[in-house]
Amino acid sequence: MVNTETALKEAMASVEGAIGAALVDYTSGMALGTLGGSKDLDLNIAAAGNTDVVRAKVRTMEQLGMRDTIEDILITLGKQYHLLRLLKGRDNKGLFLYMALDKQRANLAMARHQLARIEAQLEV
């Protein structure tokens, strides 16, 4: 098992094209940890904004009566991918891993695979 800091370091090191990563509590919108980012990508602002995306999707699924879980949410921008991986497990409810990727350098399938692997090891 790994802690938040180690998980974010592993995400940034193991995912080609990683720009930034965060562990976010979507009940509060607060980032519990961040790593990376840039002058154009404030991870704390991104964490709060992406919390609204996750809440909206969860609410929509409830309204539709869907009895399923969200693995991840992908937002494709002109130059970046933004990947939100909702954490499962008894102690991780209400958390998601957020990762911003350079679209030209990233392999989206590998990024999803690595985030799933990191999720399995993460202990918050």
C-alpha cells in the first residue's frame, strides 16, 4: 500500500505526458495532494472544478436509476486529456485521482491502466 504523496509521484513518473496529478475529495472539492501542474494549470482550481463534473455525473446516474459505478471520466481538450478516476474501496468513497496529460505525448490507454494500478495500491 502507498500513501497519497507516493501515489502521485508514481503517477507522474509512470505516465508518459503527465502534466499534473491530484487526489481530490469530491464531497468538499479539496485537493488532498497535488504534484506537477503549470502556470496554465493550477491543480487546486482544477480539483474544485472537476469536482462539479463528478458530482453532476453521479447525480445524473442516480436520477436515471442507473445501478452502476463510474470507472473514469475523460475530458478531451485541444492539447490535453484530463482523466478523473473515481476510487473504489471501503475507505476511498468520495475520492478521485485527477491527471492532466499532454495529448501529443500521452498514451491514453496506458494512462488509464496506470491509474487503475495506482488506485489498487493507494491507502488514504
